[in-house]
Amino acid sequence: MEIAQKTLLAKTSRLPAFGPFDVLFALILAAGAAYALHAFGEYMDIYERAILVCTVPAAAAFGWYWKPMRVFLLACAAVALIAVGLYQGQLVRADEVFLLKYFVSSQTAIMWMSATVFLSTAAYWLGMLARSTFFERSGTVLAWIAAGAGFTGMLVRWYESYLIGTDVGHIPVSNLYEVFVLFTVLTTLMYLFYESRYATRRMGAFVMLVISAAVGFLLWYSFSRDAHEIQPLIPALQSYWMKIHVPANFIGYGAFAMSAMVGAAYLLASKGILTSRLPSLQVLDDVMYRAISIGFAFFTIATILGALWAAEAWGTYWQWDPKETWALIVWLNYATWLHMRLTKGLRGAVLAWWALIGLLVTTFAFLGVNMYLSGLHSYGSL
Amino acid sequence: MKNPAPARRPRSQAASSLYELLSSMRFAIALLTVLAIASVIGTLLQQNQPFNNYLNQFGPFWFPMFQMLGLYNVYSTGWFLAILAFLLLSTGLCIVRHARPMLHDMRAFRETARETSLRAFHLCAEGRTSLDAETAAARTRAYLAANGFRTRENPRDGDLLLAAKQGSWSRAGYFLAHGAIILICVGGLLDGNLPLKLRMALGNKQVLHGEVSDVSQVPPTSRLGEGNATFRGNVFIPEGKSASVAVLNVDDGMLLQDLPFIVSLDKFHVDFYPTGQPKRFASDVIITDRDSGKSFRHTIEVNKPLTYRGVTLYQASFEDGGSRLRLAVHSLVPGEAQEEGGRHADHGDHASVPESRLVEAVVNEALPLAYDGQQYTAEFTDFRPFNVETVGQQASTATGLARLQQHLGSGAKSRSERTMKNVGPSFTYRLRDASGQAREYINYMVPTEQDGRWYALAGMRESPDQPFRFLRIPTDEAGTVDAWFALRNALLDPKLRAEVARRYARGAQQRESLRPDSAQRLEETAQRTLQLFSEQGFDSLGGFIEKTVPQADRENVASALLKVMEGTTWEAWMLARERAGEKPVEPTAQRIQFVRDSLASVSDSMHYGSPVYLQLVSFEQVQATVLQATRSPGKPLVYLGSLLLVMGVFAMLYVRERRLFVLLKADGRILMALSTNRQGLDAGEQFARHRDALMNHLDATAAQRDEPQ
């Protein structure tokens, strides 16, 4: 008996503890989902209800695994709910109510996200170059604000789309503008996760660079093309698959982008540039591997989900459409990368270069295909 | 391998090294690279287009070369399939090669490991316990079990080695993922067009070229039976019609696939958002089983296919299914047709168009027309009941902060003014002359407003890759094109234009009290000008000026001629009214504008390239749906493979195999060592945790603990 007890106490687990706040968090999530099912269930099909229900354990587990997520999700939900309350069901109030116009309406929130991404990048660079803990910490705080503003903006945008018309409303992951916001939010969160796991803020300068580039594109796209305007969904996109296919894909893209930037940091550090200001080569190598692993796993899922959706919308799960083919090329690229590392035991500069060049392939699959090649998957066209 | 199987047949050196090569990692990686590059080719060149497009694109020299390489359908060429086959082979052999050692590894605990080899581990630590051997072993056992390790013990010489491990599933991930690739490839090959190609090679199937007018006349060599297990084809059904075959496009020709049921289209629906974007495509169909004769109704929509008797029907596209169009034929040949009287009435009252000028046309059918002594065929290709177009887009002019301000707020509002407008029904047709040359036309049913004036739009292009150029016919006060045609006729018909010139000169004489000989000269000038104009419009006049007038005077002459043209056009209109029994009208600004527009339009009409203008009077729309019919037996394999692939990838990347060895020596010393298949940064941390916990658990003195670094 005594031994058994002591054994239980002695159990060393990598998993974090499940505390009262985790329980509370799970309950809030469940209550939110229950309310949504009750109030809007009749507008959703069975799959959408299933996705909603599955989101609860997934988000609860993620919050349990990575504690800051709980505060993050609750805060974003709370701000989004404030925005919904302020709207009172009228879109024009976005221009009339101060708080909406300057803080929580979707476009404004996305502008805040853009601004804080730039500020965060600058802070990380200052922190790294000046070896200033204050600036590094500021970088982290700003990155959190950016992710929060972006995620809130997406939630509010979702609501706004329903204010245009119930037949127009849809989750904001349907065109290039919306997925760029998604990319920014996901990549920032992913970076923050690794920052806390490896207890170093010194990769921020590099990773936030690629996020800044994405935001730069987003702003250009919005200001010069009015891309931010919510558009109704064409028939092919009206499917529950969109809710899972697109986010899964962007976890992949975000992770690949991050691995490329860490790869760049690795290459510089290994050449003696910024070496003392960057984490050890071992850490960079490990983060790069982790990012590619998670990216590859989700990209696999996303491509399969895409195939399942294609089977339903276009009549076949694979037809060598340019987007599909380039997804395969990206997949093959990282599959080879992983083989080289895991089976061949390759390490170091070659893999870092490979991850960096991989970003070009990924970017072409993400953007280039939409810009230069014509095919079925042209929703994200410029 | 430590123990090569003795029963293995002796293989030749060459076979053995071939096996080594095919199952090797470098071969697999080379294949992945080649596959990626080959796939890129297919995305750079648009696949499966009609061969003529490629011929136009590459010219007669490169076209057959690229065709030979299969660049127009890369993904079904022999060489591409060969790459896939090699990938299958390589993956398969890789599995075969690794199966035995891996399975062995999954089962093995390595409890025979020697102390010296444990000491050589990267992660290794030592301690000493005062507990008796029994208790120490029991506690270690309990600790390992509680931490999810499976353990095998090996007592030797009074020592005890506990070989524990967890995460052996990581190895299973390898089998799952690589086996999944094979499943997916095999499933994909079943659903691709390889089976069809094989049947064509073996079964004397021949593709059809050109249009098929009667499905029942198609010979069995070009038909595939109901029993065909895998196909993908299109089913075209107009409203109120039925179909029981799907058309398979093969090698720039086609084959017919019999379906086990009859699909009848009751109604096709297209809904639009207010912005003009399509919102819903849906076909209300009735499916009748060919065997049982039973039928049922169903609505097939995009993203909502129907599966019946193993065949899945998808909403793929839609077309016009043979709309019936009632057209008024307006001749553009001067002196013809317009002679018929009894013209015109209120706007929209087309019943007054004389019967002789009305024709009935059906979309997707051809209509013979004889004009100006020539034979023409009008091939009607499309009809659209409405066209929503962006008629004006005003970009924002704000700058700086004001610009930013515009981008705040909801995502619903537009920062630029965009006006969408439904410009009404339109139809398209090709007009083919006796020599086979065709031009394409698009005509809109209702007049369109531009700058406060109204025009009937008639578009023309000489080839499909050009944009339409539009003839804008100004409509008269009744909203019809009749005045313009009458005016045009009076302006271009040799007999009438003589009268027009005379009246023009007489009018000028009265207004400006010219001498009779000046009036005579003016009439001659007007005659000449009109004659020139009737050849090629303003182009002829311009050419005439360039040829005969010195540079310095050209502008003066041009404006004088323009004045003559405008004056005569007015007279032509009045003459036309008189001939139709209508009273002359007073010139107002609006009417003068009408005359100017008419003149420009008459000049443009010289390049219209058709002897007639077809005006849509009324229509009866018939839509057709295009369904895709597929039978894909490989789908379950591919889906199973996909599931296994995801499981395998996660198992390989996230399940970590760990082996923890605890050697309890008879003298109370403890030796711990950890090995893992993925030497990540956290392995050391993990080991430290186990070490501290277990040592603590065994009340071990922190004697000599090696800190491996």
C-alpha cells in the first residue's frame, strides 16, 4: 500500500497539472458551445454542430497543455462579445460608436493587429541588438496583443458577415485577405508557444519578420484592392469542410514559415553573425525540427481534408489541380526533409538552408499558384 | 541484421544490389524529387485543353513534340505513372526490408545489455541505495509501471537488470505511414484513367470525335457498359429531358458510359446574391432505376452530391438547354427590308413588328439566313436571362489619416463606390458565311443608359480570344431601334441619299439664303460625301481627306465635312419619318445629340461584319445542367490510407520510444541509463526527472551521480 502510494506520488509526468482554472475554462467553453447550439443550432448542419462540439475538448485540452491559451481565448471571446453587444445588430454602428470604430470592430482590430506586429518586431530586434530584457519582454507582450487583436478581429468579422445578411454570413477564412489574418494569428501564437517552451525570446526578431511581411502584404492588399470587404460565398465554398481544412492548412504554412526563419537564424549564428545574441545552435536546430514536424503533421491533415472536400465539391478527391499538385510538392519537400533528419541523421546547415528554401516552395503553393496558375482553387486569387 | 535468415535463397550479386538500391533511402529521395519536378511541369502548362489550343500556343513544330512527351496530360502519361510505380516499389521494398528488424526491435527489451554498454550511454547515472534487494526491485518495478513503462527483468549474478521501454508505437507509425502511401497510390490508380486505357488497349474501344446527335446510334465499340467499375464523365440534361449516359472525355475524343439509371432534369436553379455573384446551383432531378423501374426525386447541389447504385452525381456546371428566342431581324443592307411599312408603336410593344421580320431561334441550334444574295448560318450558342455588371467604380481619393479612417470599422462596408446593375437578357451567336468564316455576336435585349442617353448594345468579335467590340445603337424617343435603322437606310441607300442631299442643300439655301449655284454645289458636295461615307463610314472620309487635302487644310475640311454629315443625317431622319407617315420634328438639343450618336453608330456599323442585326423580342428560357457522374472504387482505399497516414505521421513524430535501464547491483549500487530514438533536447531533461524521482524513491544516496554533458 505504502509503496503504491509513494509510487503514485513519484510518478513523473511531462503533462501539466489539471487545476481548478482548467476545469472552469472547460466549463466556460462547454457553456458557450451549448448556448450556440441552443440559439443557432437550427442554422447548422450536423457536421457543423459536430465541429462545434469537438472544438470544446480540443480548446480545453490546448488550454490545459499550454496555460496562457486559457486567458487568451477567454479575453478574445470577451472582447468579441463586447463588440457584438455594441453592434446591437446594426452595421452602421461601427462608424458611430467610439469603442467600435476605434477598437473592436473587425477592421479596426485587424489594424491594431498590424500595428502591434510591427511594433513587436521592432521591440524584438531592439531587445536582441541591445541585449535589453525590457525590449524583449515588450516584444512578447506586443506579440500577444497582436495575436489577440487579430483573433478578436476575426471573431467580430464573423459576426459582421451575418449582419450583412444571414445568407452572406460565414467563417472568415474564405479568401486571401482573411487567411492572411489567420496566418498572422496562428504563426504568432505558434511562435509564442515555442518562446515559452524554450524559455528564450531571442528567436522573436527573426520569426516576427516573416509575420511582418505577411502583415505588409495584408495592408497593401486591403488599401490598394479593398480586399477586406466581406464577400458572400460562392457555392463551392459553402461547406463545413472550410472550417477545418483552411485552419489546418495555415497551421502548416505558419509552422513552415517559422522553421524557415529559425533556419535563417541558425545559418547566421553558425557563421558567427549574432551568435552571442541568438539561442544556441542546438536550440535553433531543435525548434526548426519541431516546427517542421508540427507543420508537416497538420499539412498532411489539411491536404487530406482538402481531398475529402474536393471529392464532395468537384467529384474527385484528387485531380492534379495546380493547388493540389503544389500542396503535394510542399508535402514531398518536407517529407524528404524529415527523412533526411530522422533516418539519415542529417543535422545542421544543410537542413537550415533546406528549411529556408522550403519557404519559397511553400509561398509559391500558397500565393504563387493563385497569382500565376489557373485552376479550380482560385478563391484566393489576387 | 545480426541473424540473416539461413533459408534465404542465394541471390545473384546484381539482384542483391538492385534490391539494395530500390529499397534504399537515396533512391526513395531521388524519386520524391523527380516526382515533385514532374508534378511542377503539369501545373505550369494547363492540362487537358482541346488540342487546338496547344497547337495555337506552340505552333506546328513544338506541338507534336510536346504531345509525344505527354505534356498536355502529364499525370496520365506512361512516364509519370512509371515514376509512381517506382515510388510504390521503393516504398514496398523499404517496408519489406525494415519489417523484420523493426518488428524485432518493437518486441525486444534488450534485457541482456551489459553493464559496460549501459555505461557507454549518453544519458547515464549512478547511485547507491541502502534498501535490501527485494524492496529496491519492488519499488523500481512499481515506479516503472506507474510511469507507463513495460519492463522485462534479467537477474544475473545477484544483480538485477530491469529493462523498461515505452512508446514502441513509434515504430508502428513507420508501417502505418508507409503502408498508407501504398494504399493511397493503389486506390488512386484504380480511380485514375489507367483502367480505361487498359480497356481501350485490350477491348478495342474507340473514341468518338465530333458531335453526337443520337446517342442510340453510337456503336458498342465506343460505349462502356453499366458494369464498368471505374469512370468519370459528364451528363448534360436540358430541363424536361432525360439522360442515361455519361460522356467521358478521352484523348481529345469521347466515349459513352451507360448509367444504371435514367436521370431526368425537372428544373435547374441558379440563385444570385444582390452583388451578382452566384449563390446556389441546384438540379431537381428524377432518378429512374433501369432495372426496377422505380423512381425518386432528389435535388443535387454543389457540395451535396447524390450517390445511387455506386454512381455519384455531382453538380458540375450548367449551360443553356435550348432556350427559345424570338428575334426581330433588322437588315443592315441599304434598300432592303426597311421598305416594308407599318412600323413602330409604343416602347416594348413588339407585337407591331411585322411577322415577316420575326424569326424563331433555339439556342444550341443553327438558323439559315439569306441576305444580300449570300447564305449565312446563325449558330446560337448561349442565352442569359440577366447580366449583372459593375457599371461604375469610384476609387477612394482620401490620403493619409483620412485613408486610414476609411479602413476602420466593420468589414462590411466598401471604401469605394461600386454600382452593380442588371443590364438585362443577352444572347450570343456565331454568324457563319458561305465560306465557313464566322464572327461571334452578343446582343442585349434592353437598351442601356450611358451618360443619360440610351443605346442598344450589339457586340462583335472575330475570334474567341478577343474581347467584344460594341456597336452602340441609339434608341429613339419610343425606346426602339427603328428610327436608327430607318435613318441609316435613308443615309446609305443610293436613291434615298440623293434625295437627302437635295433636301439638305435646299434647307441650307433657305436658312442661309444661298445663291442657287452655291446650293447646287452644296448638293453635289453632300452627294459625294454621302457616297464616300456609305463605303466605309468616317474611315472613307478620313482616307479621302488624307489623299486629296494638303496637311494645313485638313482640319477645316474635316469639320466642314462633319457639318455636312450631321446636316444630311438630320435630313435622312426626317425623310425616313416622312416615308413612314410621320410628321417632321423640331430640332432640340436632345434630338441633335441623337443624330450625332446615330451618325457615329452608322459609321461603326460598317465594321459590324453582318448583314443583319438580330433583336431579341421575347424568350422562353430552357436551362440545362451538367452533372458529373463517377464511380470510384479506389476511394475507400484512399480514405483508409489517409487515415493510416495521419496516424502514422503522428506516431512517428510524436510518440517517442524510450528505453530506461535500471541495473540494481547486489552491493546496493544503482546504474540508470536512458536511450531514445529521437535525441531531442528534452531527452536529457526527461532523464534527469526519472533519475531524481527514482533515486529519491529508492532512498538512494546521491553518491556519484554522473552528470552527462
